Amino acid sequence: MSHPLLPKNVTRIEKEATFRFSCHPSVVCFTDCCRQLELALTPYDVLRLKKGCGLRSEEFLDRYVIIEQEEHGTFPRFYLTMIDDGRASCVFVSDAGCTLYQDRPGACRAYPLGRAAIRQADNTMEEFFVLLQESHCQGFQELQEQNGATYCTEQGMAIYNHFNDAVAAILQHEQIRQGKRLSENQIEQFILALYNLDQFRTLLFTGQLAGTTEVDDTIRQRLVDEEELLLYAIDWLKNILFKK
């Protein structure tokens, strides 16, 4: 299967390929990668960040997220807001590092690695890694050896990949590949289910969510867990968008 052409500073690597990299406060460029960037947020990123902030979903979206809908784009995109400090710094970065480090987004965890997951015809996911080597990053001068598989494990990427792959079943659905466009109502449902979980739960529990019936106490108790709720919301959205 062919893959998209990659920029010159991005190299595809095998899972077991080794590279030298380490990031810590003694590296001279520490936190430079947290500035001058467009940080796209996945649904699971938002779930973790809003919990780390102690905010409800809608509050977090209002304060910290920019939602963009391109004229010819299928899905809206979500970006973390940056501070207007002349360096376009992440709202959560400090001189000492990330203030929400335990709940930092997947892209921050994996840096300088990127992971692509492509949904196949049999619904399996083909994954591959890329290595991003930016000119400002001095972490590559460190002596610590890494490889894609172990580095992702150390950075706690498994749970992020699990949810990202679940969402990919929507983003890469066959109907989308064939050119399906979303209505305004479907775009609102996309935002509700994947990024505004607290409102989604309220509508579900009060019987106001399209395509659902009253949920019993067992389901209610299970969906108090936000990770379970997100998986439920992904399935709901898939059925709403792609029902025959």
C-alpha cells in the first residue's frame, strides 16, 4: 500500500529501529517544541486535558480550544489555543515544563515520533512510525537510545492509540472515502459525541439523544467512567452517521 509523501525532516522508521533522543530540563531547547505550533487535539486528548483541569467539557472547549471547519472539509478540527506572548506558547507550558504533564496530549507524549494508523478493508489498522527531526531540537544530541515500540510504551501511548484507532473507524469510514459530506446537524453531533462528553451524557441520561432509548441503571453506572462513555459515544456517532 502506498503512503503519503513525507516532508524532508520526517522519516518513516520501523518499530524496532533505534534513534538517539531524550528530553529533559537540562536540554537547552527544553519547551521550545511547546511554542510556535498548531497542536491538533483528538477526542481522548480533550478528555484527559479537561479532567486534568477539573473542568466540564464545554468549559474546556470554551477556554482552551479553537474549532475550525474548512469550507470543503468533512470534519471539524480542534486545536489547543496558544498564548499571545510573541512565541505562540502552549497555554499549559511553563519554564519548568508542562503543567498538565500527566494528561498531556498524545502528540506531546510521542514527540519526536508520529504514528499513522490506516484502516484497511478488513477493518484492521496498519500502523507505521515517522521520526520528526526539527532543526531547533537538541534532544537528538543526547546519548539515550530509543526505538519506536519501547518509546511509545514508556510515554503511555497505548491508551491514546486505542481511542485514536476507535475514532479512525469514523474518520476513515468507507462512506467518507467515497466522498460523504456531513450536514450541519451531523457536524454538531460529531462535536457533541467526541468532544463534549458531559453534554452527551446529560442528553443520553435524560432521553434527549437521537437514536437512543432510555438507559438502565447498569449502563448509567458504567458510563460514569468517561473512557467508557467516549467508547459508547464513538459507537453512537458511527451508527448515526453511517446508518443504512
